[in-house]
Amino acid sequence: LTTCKAKKNICFNERGIYGAFFNEKYNKIFAGNGNGTLFVLNDSLRLITQKQFADGPVATCISSADNEYMINTSGDGTRYIWKVSVDSIALYYKNKTHSAASMTCLFSPKMKYAVSTGHDSTVVVLDWKNKSIIKRLYAATGTVRFAWFSYDDKYLFWADDNGFLYKTETETWKTFKKRISPNAVNCIVSDMNNLEIVVSSDDNNVYVLNFLNLKIIQIIKAHKG
């Protein structure tokens, strides 16, 4: 999103946008910037409201599967969950979740869990029904960059900046890990049939993996930086 005075679009400052998401039910865009401000816009990029609430960047903003809630994290390690309405958003849940910056968060597809990842080497799992932290998963070292749920909520995938991909069973919370890359793994997605996973890495490659055992099926040289 860029400044456009003629169209009176929202102006984001020089610290940029850290995460934005479109809510399909209420036709709202959520976007956070590097100064700790959360913006709510309509689908014409007109500003509805803005909230200054975080110490450090407002990271990933993402809606729940039913579009009734929105979750985001911040540079001070706090997780925020908002109730979305026709007019605006209202704070629903707030928790100091990480001891360092948190940069990724999401709901599980079936709304059993909400998770956030952090620079403190952790993934923190919230039980959505009870609004309580039920599990704290630890990487060996470094930042946990990204997390992703399988579409049946049975598996949680997450990755660190040492190139390890972790696969956690949500029934037992047992974790299997495998090093995919010599560099940080920074994005993970899976298909809906639990057959394949695709991850990207700072080594400029995209990896296609077997969902079951994380075996590499294909490596695609995708980027130059």
C-alpha cells in the first residue's frame, strides 16, 4: 500500500508494513506498521480506524477461518486477538506471550488453536475454547520464523532460522524435526490432502516435501536473493 493523496488513501510511515490481511466477511483490511500501529481499512483502502498499541512492529495480521476474529502479534512479544464487527474491531484477548519479538501468528483451520512464534525460539499454542496457553514448543536455537497448521488441525509445522522444519502432532505434542536447508526456513504451506508441504528458504530455494516423513521431493531454484 502506498500513499496517494489524490485518492486519500491511508499513508503508512517509512517503517513499512509488516503484515496485512483481508477479511472476506466484513470487507476489511488489517495492516500493521513498524511503529506499532494497527490500521483497519475498507476494501477501497479508506481508513476506518487505527490503534496505536504496540512497542515495536505490528507483525502478521490474519483472520480466523470464520472471519469473526483477527489475530496479530507485536515487537514486544504480545499477542492480540480482536473481535471483528461491521463497524470496527474490539480487543478480545491480550497476552504477553513471548520474551522477545513475535512475528508470526495464526488460527488453526478448525479453530481449536491459535499460535504465535517468536525470536525467543518458541511456538506458543493457545487453546481457543478455554483461552489458555496449553503448550510452549522450543526450537534448539534462534528465531522461530513461521508456523502452519494442517487443514485437519492434527499437525503443526514450524521452522527456525537454522534451516530446521518441525512437525508436531497436536494430539500428543510430540515433535519430529528435520534440517531442510543450511539457511533459515521462512514460509510453510501444505496441501489440503496432507500429501505435500512446500517451504521456502533463505538459500533462495523452494522445497517440496513429503508430508509424512518430510523427505525432499523436489528443489526449485526460485530466487536470486
